[in-house]
Amino acid sequence: MKVRVAYLSILRDATGTKEEYLEIPEKSTVNDLISVLMKKYGERLKPFLDPDSEMGQGIILTLNSELLSTLDMDKVIPEGAEFLVGLPPFGG
């Protein structure tokens, strides 16, 4: 199945793209998609997507505009889903 993955801020720089469409197996979970992204981009994304890294703990993930938490990693991704990966906005 096809899903849209959009990247914000520094993740856009790390991937070299604003968004892409990826083919993933049906019934893939959020964790499965993260594994696909880490395999595709390797060390460029690992600091951001690895939950054990300092940066990985601050990443925002959304699935169809729903903010995800670590409790949602086993959530099944529906066909045509939109997945967003980014850092929270900073300002002051």
C-alpha cells in the first residue's frame, strides 16, 4: 500500500525532500514505517527516529493529523495514510 510521508524542518534537510510516497506492506504499523525510513536513510535519520537518542525523544510524529505517542507505535497504518515527521516548533 502507498503512504505519504512529509518531513519538516531539519528532517527535510536530512532526507533531502519535503515529502515522498512509500510502498509498505498492508497492515504495517508505525514502528514498521519507522524501520523502513531508518533503513532507507540510515545514519542521516537515526538520531531523529531512534527513541533512545536525545533528538529522537523530541520528534513529533502524526498519522492522518493525529499526534502519536510512544504508545501508538503498534498502530496499524491505513491505506493512503499521511505520516508527518518533524521537530516541535520553537519560538519565543
